[in-house]
Amino acid sequence: MIIIENVGSDEPDPPHRRRLLQTALWAVLLVLLVLIYGSHAPLIALTKAGGHVPFSPSSCVVLIEFIKLLLSLCTVLATGNVRALWASVSWMAAAPYAMPALFYAFNNNLVVVMQAYMDPSSFQVLSNLKIASTALLYTSCLGRRLRPTQWLALGFLMGAGVCHSYSSLDPEDQDGEGEREVHITTWGLLMVLAYCIVSGLAAVYTERVLKTQHLPLSLQNSFLYTFGVGINLASNVYSSSGERAFLEGYSAAVWVIVAGQAANGLLMSVVMKHGSGITRLFVISSAMLVNSVLSWGLLGLRLTPFFLLPVLMIGVAVHLYYR
């Protein structure tokens, strides 16, 4: 008797298996980003004492940048062939990363300062204005074209933010009791506008640099965070003036913020290198929902059934953009 074996017939072929694995890893990465991004503002609100954050925002940013730099350098060393990598490096290759480092340093400090001028949910909702600024810069500066349905999808993202702003929070809870009050001042609005414009510029510029340079991502991150540490450390020295110790006011919640934002930066660089700035917009919009749930659970803000409307709109936007 001759037995003919059909080797591998019951298993997917290796390319198909690799695609499934890549899709699964990409999904996990995006979910982690949404959770980390959405928890940022509520965690900052939890650290407040008397309406003010008890730690130095600039020292927090320095620590975040330093951790990202340290992890990036460790990754470079772990990949091996370090001599060949550094031999191919020049100041001309590293210099472009100074600009996004300046952008990110500005926004990382601004996002903490803004918490004194608005509640966490208002910040998360209004920061979705970066959808418009990033999309416009994405098409004009990178020369990318979006289909009409993709523009419609981005419109749904903006609409989800508006619906969330006006209907997802119960007005009965807006009674002025500290963190439960939903509010924003004129200064807060101006800061949000500046934050969104700078965020769009940083995203578009960083994506262009990461994709045009044929270098390992860990090495590119090392350049970016080296500038980030230097710029933010100088900012911390300038702003502190010896009035507060570097780690003064740090609690367990602050260290969670530091670790989360360090992971957020490293994961987002993967999105910018292998995805696009538009994917980042979907992460930000989805994080708005996580922010609301955490604000409800941790800060006492009450959600209404209308909260489901922005959830539905974001789902429609994802379908329209990626179909």
C-alpha cells in the first residue's frame, strides 16, 4: 500500500500565518495605545491636591523621555551589530529629530498645564480638533490623497467628539464639586488650539522623517529621545528655579503616568513608522471613550445613554476609512 501524505494540508501556509500574526500584534498594539492614551488625563486628575498637581510637570516629562531613550538604546544593543549601525550614523541623520523633540516637549508640558483650565473630559474631547489639523497637514505636507469616504470617516470622528461633548455627560453631575464639574476657560481653549496644531505638525514631520530614513526604528528613537531628554531637562532647570525638588510630590499614580506615557511614546513610534498619522487619529478618538469611562469610574462623572452615540459614530468611521 502506498500512502501519500499531504504535508501541511491542515495548517495555513506560512505567509498566511505570518499575516495573521502581524494582524493580531497590530490589534494588540492599538488596543494598548487606546487604553494608555485614554487613561492619561484621569490619572493626572487623581494626583491633584487642592486643584493643583503636586509634582513638577517638567520633571515628569524628563523622566518619560529618559525612560524611552534608555529602552531604545537597550533595543539597539540587543539587536547586535552596533558598530555597523553607529558607523552609518552622522549628525546629518540625527539633526532632523531635534524638531519633533521640540514639538513633543512643548505639548507634553502643555497637556499637564491645561488640566488647571479644564476638566479631563473636556480636554479629551476638544483635543480631537487635532483630527482636522493632522488630516489637513497629512494631505498637504505628505502629498497623500484621501478618498471621499475617508474624509467622511474623519468627519464622523469629529462628530463623535461633538456628540460626546454635549450629550455623554449628565448635566445633573455638573454641580461645581471640584473634579465633577465639566468646564473650560478661555485660556484652556487657546491652549487646546495650540496643542492640536503643534500635535499635527509633530505627527506629520515625525512620520516623514521615520519613513524617509532607512534606519532601524530603535536607532531613530534613540536620536529623537536624546534630543527630548536634553530639551526637556533644560526646560526643567529653567522652570523649577530650585523651588521644588525633582521628584517632589511623586506618588504611585504619578509613576504609573510616567511608565504609561513612556510605553505610549514607544508604541506610537511603531504606528508612525509602519502605519500612518491617520491611524494615530483613530487611536486618539477611541481613547476619548476610555477617558469617559474612567472619568465615570474614578472621578464621579455620570454617563448617559447618549454615550453610545459617539461609540457608534467611531465604529462607523473605522468601517468607512479602512474598508
